[in-house]
Amino acid sequence: MSGNKILVVDDVEIVFSAFKMELEKEGYDVDTALSGEIAIKMVALKKYDVIFIDLVMPGMDGIKTCQTLKEISPESTLIAMTGQIYRGLADKEMEFVKAGGKVYFLYKPFQSGEILQVTKEALSNK
């Protein structure tokens, strides 16, 4: 069992199910937050090894969430994910990296095993 702590930040609850199903059976401790604001409160109380952040959320978007979380928890690996492919996405991804995020992008819907693969890769590069 790994015991690594994972936080998933997304405004769509169904996304949490995919992460929990794939990662908890491998021994990861998975928490979820429905917004960037909630994630900030959670990270202030608990350290996470990897934080997955949706780029497009109401209120605080993924880039601002990434910037704030990187300040609070610089040792966490922050990974962008999105379900929206649109013009300007590459620019948003670059903004995320500049904000302190990593380049392991996840695109919804996720492929089987993709969440686990990205998680393992992120942890091995810490």
C-alpha cells in the first residue's frame, strides 16, 4: 500500500469517482474538493503529495488555484486536467506550468489506467 495523499479539485463530482476507484484500490489516500477555495482550506490543514486541478471551474479557476496552492504547499506536485478542448487551451496549460504546475495533463474522459499511470509518474519524479 502506498499511503500517498492525493487531492482532486474539480467542480464535477463524477470525476471524483474515477479517481477514487482507480487510486484507492492501489492504496492511495484520496480526498476531493469541489472548488479551488475549498482545496485551499484543505491544503492548509493537510499536506498532499499530488493535487489534480481542473482548469475550468466556476469561481477560482485552475490557474489561480494552482498559484495559491503552490504558495501554501510548494512540495506538492500539481497536475492540470480538463474536459474542455478549446482554442487557447495550450496557452492555459502554459499559464498553469508558470503558476507552478506540472506538465502531466489529463484530458477527460480518462482512459483506463491513465489516472494511476500519471499519479505514479508524478510521484516518481518528486
